[in-house]
Amino acid sequence: MLPYEKLAVLGIDKEKADLLPKEVKERLVSGEVTPLMQVSIHARNGDIITLPVKLQLTADKNGNPALIAYPVRAELEVERNKVLRLTEQEAARLRNGEVLQKAVEVNGEKTQQYLQLDPETQSVIHRKVTDIQLEQKLKDMEKVNDIELGTQQKQQVREGKPIELNVGGEKVSVGVDLKEPQGFKVIQGDMKEWERQQKLRYDEQHPEYLGLVMTDKNRWEYQKVVDAQSKERAIHLKPSREEKTSHTFKR
């Protein structure tokens, strides 16, 4: 079920939420990160700010629904990710396209999370390690390709590091990639190709920055949602006391 109350805070009422494309609703309900969406937020001075964000549905430590919003930023801002307690070295690795596995303490509880910099928003997206179901994905890949991964290879993937394989004489690279719906990616090519794809800036591949916008025709359409002004307006969404769980991590 869609988190109607949480979405309403972002200017997406029940009618608008129900009109979202099926694949977007499925991603939201399953805890995956949505595409860019244009939302409207009431500022403290009464103004309404429209800005593009990505959304992810999660739960607080009591199991209650919580919504994470990833606004578009000009660059990764370490100081705005206080919960993650990123070191400069970790931030540099994220900027370099790497995936990190890190224990993050939220409300006194530590959980293992995969962290990755989203190139569209320059926000750090995250998934609970167990949500990726990595062990099953590796088993499936071994079965389909009739190969057997070594202990060290499996451990590398668990840590968020990609590995290169030889499958039927072809080089294939696999690893955790939170930008993918399943949190896992397989590409044709060696590690150099993997790194090239991970480092590509989204705005170089997609200068139009398409995102979902509710039009005056009362339907969601993909339109250009990011420009210099919207990046300037991108703010850290501070929840009210009632909504303060909306930026927690998964248990």
C-alpha cells in the first residue's frame, strides 16, 4: 500500500499518488528508490517550494512506514549526511563511483547498509544489506552460467566491490549497484568498463534530466525537472516532530 500520508506532505495527495505509473508505485512499495519526481513543500515562511527528489519507502525501528527524500544537490555534502558519519576518504570513494558497506547507527541501533552516491541527485542512497538478497543472486548467476565463484570473490561482492568473471570466453563484471531496481548489476565487459559506467555523470548521458511531473492534464508525465534554479532550491527536507521518522534508515 502506498504511504499516502507521507506523500501528502510532499504535495502528492491520494488522487495524484494513485495516478503514478505502475512501475513507480511498485518500486516505492518494494522499498526501491523511485525516479526523479517533482514535489511541492511548504517552507516555514509559507512559500511553496517545488523541487525534484527521489523517494524511498522504509520503516523506522518500530516498523512504522517512513519516507526518505533524496533532493537534487550540486555536489555531495558530507556535513548534510550526519547519520552516515562519512569520513573524507569514504566520501572520496563514493564520488569515485564505489559502493560502501557500513554499519550505521540510527536511534541507538546499528544496521549494515550499502551506500552509493546517486549521480542524478548527488545524494547518498542506501539499502539494507539483507534487502539485496545477494547470496541468492550469486547462486542464481552461478547456476545460469555454470560457474562457481571462489570464497574471496563472493566476499568482495558482499563488501560492495565488483568482480570480473570469465563466462564462456567472455568477460563479465558483476556487483552491487543501488541504481538498479534489484540492487545488483551484470555487465558485458571488464573492470575498466564497469568503472567507466560507474563514473559517468548522469547529466552527460541525459542532459534533459527527465522526471515525473503532474501536468495540468491531471496525469504524470516525464519532463525536464532539473536546471540551475532547481539545484539552487534543493534543500534538506527537515521533518516536523510528527514526521521526524521520515529520514530514518531501515532496520
